[in-house]
Amino acid sequence: MKLPLPPVPDALKPKPKRPGEAERVHPLDQVKEAGVATVDWVDERTSLSGGLRWVMFRKVPKGTNWFYTLGSASLFAFLSQAVTGVFLAMYYDPSITNAYESTRHLTNEVFLGEFVRGMHRWGSSVMVILVFLHMARTFFFGAYKYPRELNWIIGVVLLILTMTMSFTGYLLPFDQRSYWATVVGVNINGTGPLVGPFLSDFLRGGAEFGSTTLSRFYAIHMLLVPGGIAAMIGAHLYLVTRLGTTAPPWLRAKRSDEDAV
């Protein structure tokens, strides 16, 4: 036999409506309903909810800790570089006569220009460090083994692209330090076997450093490398979702009674 429910206090009971009074709807409820209706409208035409559920709602191994956030931190660093890079490109002039002056103008005269350039400059170092730490975690946790070998190869390609983006971006201020550091870096590349000399000629855009070199570095830094990184990140995240993540090496799977027999 079920006991009767306790009576609802009078303070919690809705007030009776007056005759002819319309029902009041809170503005926040209207905003919430409009948002839900918009999401439903988009999902009905794209069916994105299934893919989002597949990506977001998945099992993770026991023992997952802060080491597993290095990949997300690397992704956030890349997005930060992309956003700040777009704002910097609005004021940058990739020519040997105006590159340094446009950088100086951006740093000293544009509103928040020094802040955005500082975020982009130091963010490149942070991204390189995070990618190295993420790959170190993957290596020491044994997450490169079967069936995740392809994801490890994609991670190596992402590391190379990250270093390339850092190297090509160093020349863009076109001051004395960045110019001669790039000269040294390109000459080091030229000492590589077989493809070294061809790679140096490709980066310089000819036999000597000049306007073609700066424009080529700018195109590689702004278009080629970010597009490759975005594509590799998409493939990387797909494989992570498809194959899952590995448990820390200090955790062992418990054997069931059937396996023990």
C-alpha cells in the first residue's frame, strides 16, 4: 500500500489566473525554446546529432588523468594561432620594403596589436612544447602500438608541420635576427642528402634570398601548412574516436573467472 504524497505548500502552488489574463512566458524560456527549435531545424536537415554523439559520448579507460589533456591543449594552441594569425594578417604586408614597417606599426600603433602579436609569438613556442609532450605521453604509454600505428604516423606528420609553421613564421618580421636565422636554417636544410639542395631552392624561391623568399614563406605559413595541419587533425581525431584511448601502463586489466579457468 502506497502512502499518500505530502501536500504542496501554498507558497509553491501557482497563483490562480484572473479571467482574461494571458499566460506569461519568461524571456529566458523563450530564448531557450528558440535555441532548441533552431538546433532541431538544423539537425533535421543535416543529421549531425548522430555524429556528435559518436564523438562526444564514448567510453574512456579507467585511470584517465591530466596526461590525456595534452592533445586537447595542442588543438587549443593551434586554434589560438589560427585566430591571432588572421588578425595579424590584416595589417601585415609581405614585401621586403614594408614587412618590417608593417610589423612595427602593428606592434606599436594598432589597438591591442602588441598583445595579439605576443599571443601569436609565444603561442608558437607553447604549441611546439605541447605537441612534443603529447607525443612523449603517447610513446611512454605505448599508445602507438596496434591498432594505432597510423595515428602515430599522423602525429609525426603533425609534429613536422608544426615545426615547419614555426620556422616559416620566424622570417615574417623581416628584421636582422629573423633574416639571418632563416638564412642559417635554409642552408642547414641544403646539406641534407638528395632532396636538401632542391628544398633550399624551393624555400628561397631561387638562388638568393629576396622578395620571392618572403612571399613564399608567407604563403607556406598562412595557407599551405595550416591547411595540412587542419586536415591531419581531422584524421587524427577520427582515429582517436574510432579506436579509443589506451589505459595507463601501470593499470592491468582484471582477469575474469572464466579466463582464470
